[in-house]
Amino acid sequence: MILTHEVLGRWLHRGACALTGVFVVAVPGLQLIDPVAYPPLLFQTWLVLALATLGWALWDAYRCARVPWGLRAAVAVAIAAGLTQMVGGWRNSDSLTIPPLLQAMAPAFGVVGFALSPRAAVPIGLICGTAFAVSEWGVDPGMPAVSSGLVVLGSGLIAGGVVSLLYRAAAKVEQALDARWDAREAIARSVVRAEQTQLWDGLVHDKVLGALRLAARARDDSDRRAAGELAREALITGSAPATLGGGGSGRALRSRLERVCSRLGLQLRWTVEEREGSGPTDGAAAAVLAAAEEALVNVSRHTGCRVVTIAGSVGGDLRLDIIDAGPGFDLLAPRPGRLGIDRGIIGRLARVGGSAQVLTRPGHGTTVRLVVPAAGRDLRPQLPPPLETWRQQDFVGLFLMGVALTGVYAAAAIATVDRTRSAGVVAICLALVVALGLTASLAPGHRDDVAALIVVGVGVVCALGMWNLRRPFDEGWATWFVGALNATVVVLTGRFRTRWGFLAVASAALGLAVGQVLAAGVVHLGVLTALVPQLVAFVCAIWGVRRALDLATSAINEAAAAGGEVRLADAQAEEAAEVAQARSRDVLAVAGPLLERISAREAFDAAGRERCLLAEAEVRDGLVAAPLLTPELIATLRDCRQRGVTVAVTAEEREGDVGLAEFRGILGSILAVAPIGSRVNARLRPDHRGRVGSVTMVGQLPEESLLRGLLGDIRELAGSYDLLISIDDDLLVELRREPPPLPRPT
């Protein structure tokens, strides 16, 4: 899942740095405008550490560091500042504004979900919430102090929950991308299969057929030497590893893996049990062998072990456990650039219907378990259902947390109503806050006019609320409406264009200033410096999330392209090898013994030359008529050639099997009665005019009685298909079907 996590992490990292930077800048401004008498060098020490850790975090974000150590250091500095303020209790006696060092604690619960982990949001939120509650209790006891702690805790939990949701979505997106590459891999395999078939057919034509033909016609040692060179090249080109299925598979497997271990400098302990029963297909057994070799290479490269144990069973299902006593590793940790386990082991067995498991954890060694089914059994897992990146129930916890925080703000508004001019105005502000939040959540995200209305509404709430305060220069819980607007600003930034979030912050700042002017005739910058940064911080945080989601698709695809192309290349190479092995087995099964004799420059007698010609014809059949051939038809062709009938068959690649069985039956009947000295040409070539194929017999026809019986058999075998039969000196049989109707002119 590393690609998706890198994309999301990059933008979350930048958003967290922006949030941290807001407070690193705002807190000194608050101290400058409304100073608190801290002990000498205390505030300066915090400022130096805060700037240093912010610079570290920015450097990490610039180079996309995998572990955000700079942000972790910033969280530690922020917590230390807040706890120091809680213990010291320093305040500005002239106002209820939050002390600067307590304000400096905000980045801790705001970014901890990303800097450490979503789970860390709970303990860090509790620490920060306690510090806020204790600090505020000394000057504003009761509901305001409790509300401070609850809001801080809730904000931290929501921040951690959002990060957790993003990374879970990232995992699902990566799975979806993996499925897409599986589909592209299948396409690549089909393409390379066709290309490699053509390439291999060329090799067969040049080497195998050439060697057989030249050996059959050799007249002297020079001809035999040329045929032997072609035969050796054919044997080298077509050599395939010994199959592992059936009897003796355990011995073949052990011998091969012992050679691999010897090459890698490993000592092999073999405890594989031999059982009765047929093994897997040759392709599946070869996949197990290749995966086992990959696992042994991993043991040699990464574990430092010199002894490896292979246990399991051979016979029926093939099961192997490759066990080492190395250091093990964390399966969930990212492994950039390493596709050995995913593609070379797990993917290879999945493609042949088997399964692979890697059982490991740090400090406890590693076991690679390989299983492929016996021939005829299918252990392929069912395809998973379509993935849902987001589900509604994923947001239930965050929604309930938001509702709870809204309740906290409402309770704080009621608890501090005595600090306002009018309880009715408080009720109006509370109603407007709820209305703005619902509008931002439910309105269409493309409606800029609605977003502009929300921005204006944010400014109106701030101006009305500030004007309603008896002491508009205090930043206490009487300004609950600013914090209650956080949710509106977040949703506005996330659902609409990002600029609307920043405009909402500007509207809030303007509203606070207008409210102060209306209430007291002047603006107190300390109040603005204390209240506005929290809104800016929320916008910066959601900006990082928004950018992560906006750029997720394109960025993930770009990042996945390199890995995907490697997979395609791997699939192409593997498919090419499988095609070559399959064609090798077919060719060597027919011509292998003869090629061995030819490579030794053996002089053939007349019977040997005839066998070379028969083998050449049979190999050629596989080259030009593979879609038509069946074991029964191959045997019939061999019998005809041995009794002196010349046979040439061709078949073109085709979709579906329309008329294929009927054509095979007709060809088999003709071959069964073809007289010695005749020549039979069969061509399977469906076309748009309805023709399926044709068979001709020239040179000599069967006796009249056999010919009449043959024609009857042909008509019966044709079934519902049309026949064109012509008999003169030669016999022509053409199998046809009704052509599809031509489209009517419009």
C-alpha cells in the first residue's frame, strides 16, 4: 500500500506543517500584543525550539520523509509548553485571553494523528485537554473550564479519526489499483502469448523442421553435419525443465532445489513426505519450483541463515514449507522496490490456481508456505466484491463526535449568557451556527453562490456575537461562537473550493473587528490574535486533506505506473517462458529422440529417413493446424502417412467452435478411406461468407462402394450445416453454414 500512503502522506504532511506554523507565528504575536510575565528566557526558549522543530518538519515535508520526525518533535515541544503553563499558572490579570504557552499546545492535538498515529490521538488529547481544563479552572471555573478540556479532547479525536479514515481509504484504493493492473496484466499476457507463439513457430520452422528435412535427405557427411548443427540448436532452444508432476516428482523437486541451495551456499534439510496420487499439472509444479527458488534466494540475501528446512508433501496436492530461523520481518511494513514476495511468490502461484502464505514476525524467523492443487482440482479463491473506498458507517463516529462538540459549545453559550447583553442574541447566534453548518454540509458543492452566502454568514455571527458581549476585549468562553464555527469552516473548505475556507476566516476576522467597534469603538488586536489562528489552523489542516483527495487519483496512478510497468514486464517475460516451454514439450515429444540422433550425426537408413519425414509432417501440423488437432486426429494423420497417404492440414486461429466438430468428423472419415498414393488437403478457414472449411482428395479416389459410403457418412456428420460436394477425378467437400444477414440500408 506504499504508493497510496506516500501520496496521502505528502499532503497531510504539508497540511500539518501549515497548522503548526500558524501557531508558531500566532503565539509570539499574542505575547507581543498582550504579554504575560513569564520567567526570564522561558518564552524565548519555547520560541527557539518551536522554530527549530518547524524548520525540521518543513524539511521532512519537502523531501517526503517516510517518518515525520520533525512533526513529532514539534508535538513534544507543544506538549511541554502547555504543561509548563499548567504548572506555572502565569496569566495576564487584565483579561481572560488564553496564555501564549497554552495556545502553543494546539499543534499537539491537531497533528498527532498524522505525526504519530491515529491511536495516539486519545492519550495526547487527554493530556492536552487536561492541561487546558486545569489552566482555565484557575481563572474561569465551572462549565467554561470543563468545556475547554472537552473541546481540545474532541478536536484531537476527530483529527485522528480523519487520518485513520484516509489511510484505510488509501489501502482500498491501492487494492483497486492492483485489480486494475491485474486486468492489464491479463491483456499483456494474451498479447505476448500471440507474439511468442509466432516467434517460437519461427524457431521451430528454422531449426526443427530444417534438421528433420535435411536428415531425411542427407547423402553425405556434410549434409549430416549441417543437420546435426540444426538439431543441436533445436534441442538447446527447445530444452524445457523436467516436469515435476506424477511419479518421481519428489525426487525431481529435491534434486532441483538441492542444486539451488548449493549455488546459494545454503544447507538443505529435506523433510517432504511422498504420498500416493497424481500431482499437479506441469505448469503448476513449475510455478511451485520457481516460487521455492525465489524464497531460497530471499533466505540467502536477507536472513543471514545458512540452513533452510523444506517440509511438506508431494502426491495429490503439492505442499511445501520453506522455513528459516532468521530475524523475520514486519509484513505490514512497506517494501519499496521489492516485488519478490508479491509477484515472484504469491502472484506466481495465484496464476496457476494455488496459494502462497508468508508467516513471519520480527525475531521469529520466516515460513513461506506454497500449495498447488492436484490436477483436476481448483483452489482459486473467489474474486472479492467491488471495493468501496468510503462507507457511510465510516463517518458515524466522526459525526457523533461533531454533534457532541456542538453540544459542548451550546452548553458553554448557556453557561456564559450572563456575560452578554441579550440572551435572545445568543439564541440567534446559536441558531445561525447550526444553520450554517447544515447548509455547508448539505448544499451542492459546486454552488459558489451558496458558499459566498455561508462566508457572509460566518462574518455576521462573529460581528453579532462580539457586539453582544459585555466585555468585548476578553477572549474567554463568552466567544464560544468562534469555536463553534470551526465545523462550518472545515466543511466549507472540504466540500467547496478551498478559497472559500480562507475567505470565511477573513470574514470571521472582519466580523470580530466590526463587533468590537460597534460595542466599544476600538479594536483589540490581542483578541483577534487569540481567536483567528484556530480557524486558520483548521483551514490549513483540511487544505492538506483536500489536496490529498483531489490529487489522489492522478498522483497514485503516476506513482503506480513504475510498479505496474514492472508487473507487465514480469508477466510478459513469464508468459513468454510458459509459451516456449509448452511448445518445447509438444515439439520434443514428437521429434526429440530423432533430434538427438541427428545431433550425433547418425546416418539413417530408409526407414529412419521415413520417420524423419513423418516427424517433420507432425511437427508442421502442430505449427499450422493447432486449432484443429486432437489426440485422435493426430493418431489418424500418423496412420495415414505411415501407409503412404500424403496429408496436409492447415487451420487458422478462430473465435468460438462453430462447425469445428463437424469438420473434424468429415476429415476423419475421409482420411479413414484415403487410398495409398492419394493426397488429402484439409483447410479450416471460416469466413464471413459462411464457409467453415474444405477437404480435397486428389491423385486417387476410393473404390466406388467405399466412396458411396463415405458420402453418406459426410452428409450425416455435417448435421445442420450445408455441404458442397464435387466429384470428378478429385473429391472436393466444402462445409458451409448460413451466412449472417447483411444489414438493411437505412
